[in-house]
Amino acid sequence: MGRNKKNRIVKYNPDVKYFKPRGIPMFDLEEVVLSVDEREALRLADLLGMSHEDAGREMGVSRATFGRIVENARKTIADAMINGKAIMIEGGSFHVVDDIRRFNCRKCDHKWDEPFGTGRPGQCPECHEADIRRIRAD
């Protein structure tokens, strides 16, 4: 019997939950599952270029554990890309430490924060324009 997985720290959790190959109907696709903590490991190692030691510290796990997480994530992504599978992002052992999302209005350039779990805002609170986008909260 193994130990329970330690919750990994996730600092960026976008609303994107699914990717699929273009031009293939959903009902014809196989799916692979990428966990939220695996996506975070990819973000830290491959997008931000962090070392496994620093990234492990960010996620609250050891360097070796981080290495296993990112290796599994890369295998999952490779399987999806090479074999034309959809990627569903869900589950894992994690907790989100950043509890805000930042949005920007493309019309008036107003920036504002929304808490996680409230859904995507429908319009800018200043000018009521619907053309809004999510941006990184720095």
C-alpha cells in the first residue's frame, strides 16, 4: 500500500479544459487525460524553462517527484499529438494558490480581477463591451 499523493501547488489554472485535433469530429476521437498538476509541471519546465529543482519547489514536491510528473505529462501529450487523440485536462492531486483571474477589455483597456469559480464575465464592468480577454495576473 502506497502513500497518499501530496497535493501539488498550482499557481496558474486557466479555464481551458480540452484540446482536440482540428477537423476530426469529437465522436471519432479517443481521449487522453492530462491532470491539472501535470499541466502545471509542463508550464513550469517547458514554458518557463525552470529547472526540476526550482519547479519542484514551486509545486511543493521534491525534484524527483517533479521529474516523474513532467515525464508522465510529456508522454500523455506525445501520445495525443502522434496518435491524433483529444486531451482532457482534469483531476490530479493539487490545490490552486492564486485565487484571482485578471481580465482586460479590448475596447477601453480596463483591467479587473474576478475570483476563481465565478465563471467568465460576460462584459467589461466599465464600458459593458463583450470583447474581453483573460490576461496573466502579475
